[in-house]
Amino acid sequence: MSRCLSRSQSQSFPGEGLEETALTLFNVRFRDRQAPAAPFARLGDSGQPPDGYCLRVDPVHLRADTRGLILFDAATFSFSNEESRALLDSVADYLGQDGWRLESDHAKRWYLSGGNCRELITAPLPLLRGKPVSDYLPQGEDAPVWRQRFNETQMLMHSHPVNRQRAERGLPLVNSLWVWGGGLLPARAEQIFTRVVTNDATVGGLGI
């Protein structure tokens, strides 16, 4: 890897954050300003394309301070596979309304797929770390439905045994979900890379 890096050349690309930049680099078209990171991340995690429209609904910690509710994604705290599965199972039925299916192959990355979504514009989770969520709430025709769903989900997660145990251990509560990166797995232009090396799920899916 060090040899490859020493021989490489850096180049700037348009895009905000790793996912958007990677999608642009791989010639993926955006629809309604929405970078479809979720279906590629799902492909990268599972090796299988998602069933229809796909959303990331990642577990997060919301902490109140003078600026409002501040978001911390699961990359900033410990969160085991066992805890993830227990929380996912508890909210799967509620989020599984209207044909949606909640799945995960990784503790910190959850996915909803199979349902219908007319218009939902969201902010990429990595760009929100340490910021107030009120500035980045979902927009678009479907936004009110999703805001209501995640308000209900917050109540389910807050009282969950996993979070009671985390509170006893002094760990951040995994008390909400963040929806982002929705879209269909689009057709892409011919691959311009012969090999892709990454530990990022979205980039991994782009390379398949």
C-alpha cells in the first residue's frame, strides 16, 4: 500500500464528503440533489444489490446542549454487534411499514429497502458529526412522514434495555437514527478503474 501511495498523484474532485466525491468520481448521476450513497453501501456491505429504493438509517447518539440536539454517529463511540442487533430487532416492525425492510450486515450501518419514496432530500451523516440536527432535517415531499417515523423510533430506542445498560456503564445512548443517502442503484458508465482498494462500504459497492 505504501508503494502505491508513493507512486500516486492527488487530484481534486467536486463533491461534499467522501460519499458524494466517490459517486461523482464513478460517474454516478444524482437525482434531485440526492447522492445515492445507500444502495452502493448496501451492495458493498452485503455483496448483493438492494431491493428497490434504499436508504441508510444509521444508529446515532443525540446529545442536548445550548445549540440544540447535537449528533454523534457511531464512529465516535463503541457499539457492539449484539447491541446493534437488539436495537434493530426492536424497531424493525415499526420501520417495516409500507413495504420497507430493515436490514444490517454491520453494527453501525443500517438499511431500509423495498418501499416507495417520492422525494426525500437528506444530509450525509458524516458531515453532521458534532452539529445541531435542526439545521439538517430531511426535506421534500416525504420528509414529514420520515420525521414522524423517527420521532417514534427515538421513543422506542430511549427506553430499550440496551440503552439502560449503556447508561449504567456511562456510555452514550444510541437513541436515534439518521436517514440519508437514499436512491435506486443506478446504471453507471463503464468502469474507469481496474482495481479499487478501500475500507469504505460505499466505495466498495462502487467498485463491484
